[in-house]
Amino acid sequence: MKHYIKAFLNTDTSNVSALIGRLTVALVILPHGLQKTFGWFGGYGLEGTLGFFTGALGIPTLVALLVIAAESLGAISIALGFLTRFCAASLALVMAGAISMAHWQHGFFMNWSGQQSGEGFEYHLLVIGLCLILTISGGGKYAIDNTVKEKISCE
């Protein structure tokens, strides 16, 4: 079992590309998580977001909480390179869910001109792509994953 955990945490500590990907995902996603969690940056906070997710979208409360956690705690974890593969894969699933539930019907493009009835899914697709790269490569340079991996003894 330890072998699988070490493999899951393994990353090339010289991979600067993964570091750039991690920081980019965290920089873009964390403000959205903070909107949902604390109401910062014009968001509705935890209560308002849960109400919208469970009421308007019909998402179960547990799933709504996991989405909020992925966009807040998961973004912080990705920035640190802690459980990178798990958090990146989780965030990719969140973005796929957002596309299917709220953005697919509005087409590919964001609503730059204000002419659409909602936002397209191009942003979500970029996040999915970055997250898939991190899921495959791991956290790269300065990732905490590697430090944790080294602490696990493999008998």
C-alpha cells in the first residue's frame, strides 16, 4: 500500500512547468473559492452559495460542500503542491460538472459582449486541461508531495 501512496505523491522536483501550472490554477481558482466560502470578491458566501447550489441547481448539500472545498481548500493545496494529483483531478471533475450543469447550453465562448444569456465553457476547459496535466505529472518543483513521499518508509 505504501508503494501506491509513494507513487501517487511522486513528482519530478525539477519540473518547473508543473510549478507554473500549479500556481496558475491556484491563482485563477482560489478567488472563486473565496467568493463561495467567504463572500469575498462579490461572492455570496457559504450560505448563499449552498442555497443556490441546492435550490436553483438541485445539487445535494454534500456535493455542494465538496465543490466549495475543491475551489477553496483544493486551490490552496494545489498552490502548495500538497495532494496535487487528487486535488487537480477533483477540480477537473468540478469544472466538468459546471460545464454540463450550467455552461454547455451557452456555447464555447465567454460572454464578453454581454449578448449571451450566460457564460460559455472555454474557461472551464482551460482549467480542466491544466488540472489534467497536474494529475499526470504531479506537483513538480517545490511541491510538498515529494517531502511527504520521502517521509513514508517503504518496507
